[in-house]
Amino acid sequence: MKTMQLVLALLFSQMTIAVHAQTPKPLRVGVIGLVHDHVNWILNRAKANDIEIVGIVEPNRALVQRYAKKPGFDVNLVYSTIEEMVEKTKPEAVTAFNSIYDHLSTVEYCAPRGIHVMVEKPLAANWKHAQRMIELAQKYQIQLLTNFETTWYGSNAKAYELIHQDNRIGPIRKMVFHHGHPGPIEIGCSAEFLAFLTDPVLNGGGALTDFGCYGANLATWLLKGETPKSVFCSLRHIKPNLYPKVDDEATIVLEYANTQVIIQASWNWPYGRKDLEIYGQNGIIECLNGKDMLVGPKLEDRGKPLVAEALPPGLNDPFAYLEGVIRGRIKIQSFDLSALDNNRIVVQILEAAKHSAATGKVVEWGKFFGKKGN
């Protein structure tokens, strides 16, 4: 009996060691900036074993003290500079919640040190910045991901499946994207967020940058990396008293070989919305929000609802996804929603849209970006 107990104890201890050996340590993550209100996404995230926030960079002490009043916020993790945070905490990756303009400096510091980077949408404030960031990511072989809220919508994933796997509506002929809200001031964004969100340099534009990027990202994914042949954009200042420096209304028209895409990005919607319409040769798909859809071959079928399943664990959250990519469990395809190839095109679309709005002319993609489109 004692011999059997010893054997069982030995086997159990070996199994325990094997399990621990196979369980990866949490990904060590640094948070760069508290000025982007989306930072609450990672700070308020439920505790999990996939990531560990090891440091936060924020030089604004008043802002830090404001966050210090929130439950669970550890001021001991806060550093004034990225240099100090990296030296003291040795992160494997960082998530950038600073201004869009500052995404470049984040990558310039992290890439040579082999630190992976996830930025909030869009990738960069302008095409020049994006080119430099891409160059650095490729040279130092780091992951450079872009996070969009809509990446984690089950409805968008279901639409992709219906189109490309089930051939539910035939070839895509038109897509219309509606993204935005009543305005960042109107919905109560923080003063620090507004300071760069309403700055044409730090944000790269107003509603055009803030919400035009969603449609550009989703269209590039749904069209499997196809680039438009032309870009036309109209910008408006409907509320110049509130947003004197940047547009608050943007309409972008993208013409592809066999598809037209219309992106309506606005700080003038009466409510927040992130919805889309996809018109195929044989039917339509509408994604009303993250889960509710309408799918049908005919107009009268649009009233038949479909509720999309939530994405599975690891693919339904930006930080779990970041950990999975860096650990090698998730293999990114070229034009996935977070992928660098996709988000290169997103910044190009926004850059062409700004040029079109400034000149009042249609931008020919090949001429504007060169024959290869980049």
C-alpha cells in the first residue's frame, strides 16, 4: 500500500510539474499613456492569466492622480518616461494609448529593443509616419498591431463567413459604413483626450481620422486586401464653434474594380453607431451592432434577424489576441483586421481622402501612391 501511495504521489508531482511547465507566464505589457480614453479598456479588464501590466507611462501627474482614485489602479506602476519604464520593468509588448501622432515615437523606441507594439486605431496620423513605423517593424521583426473595437464584433466575423465561405450574397457590389457619435465633447470625452482628438496634427484630422478608419479597415478586410482605384472625400465643419480646427463630418467614396464603398464618419449622429450594409449581387447583409444582423436575398427579407455568436476566447479581446500572436498561437493573415498590411492601406485611404478634400478632386490611387500603390 505504501509503495502504491509513493508511486501515485510521484506520478502526481510529475504531472503537476508538466502542467506548470506548459503554462506560459503572462505576457509582460507596458501601457504607454493615459490620455486616450480607450485606456480604460485595458485598465478595467477582468483579471486573467494571459497578460500582466508591468508599467504605465504618463508624465501628467494630475491625470495619474485622477486615475489613482479608481479602484484597482496602482500608482506604483506609473513612470514619467518610456525609457524609465522599459529599463525598470522589461516589457515584452506595449499598448499605446497616447496621441495618434505619438504612435511613431513609441515604435521608434520599442522596435529596436524587440518590444512588440499594439496601437489604438488608426495606425498613424499620416502616411509619412506610417511608412517609418512599417519600416521599423519589418527591420526589427516586431509585431505592430492596430486595435479597433469592431474587430471583436461577432457580427462582422459572421458577415465575412457568409460572404467568403457560404457565398450567401454573391460578389460584393457596394458597402456602406456608418461610424461615429454625437461628438466627443457632447459624449463627455476627457479634456486630455479632446486635446489631441481635436488637433489636426496630433490626431491627423477630426471625424475623418476618428471614424473614417473603421470603414477603411473593414472594407480592406472584406475585400481581401484590394486597394481602391480612386478616392473622393468631402469634409464638413458643421459645428465650428465646438471643433474649429478639425472636420466633424466626413464622407469618403472608394471606387474599386467591381465594388463601391461609402464611408460615413460623423460627430453629428444623434446616437453612437458602428454599423454597416453589404450589398452583394444576390442579397444583402446588415450588421446593426456587435451581434445583431439582418440577412436576406431580397429587400423584404431584411426583417429576418440573425444573432451572431460572440467570438471565441482569445479572439474576442485585443489583449488576449496580442498575447496569442506574440506567443505564436495565433497566426496573422496579411489583411486581418489588426494586421500591418491592412492598416497600411487604412492610412493610405485616409491620406488620399485628406488630399481629395483639400483639392476638391478625385485622387487616383496609382498616381498618388505610385504604380505599386505604396
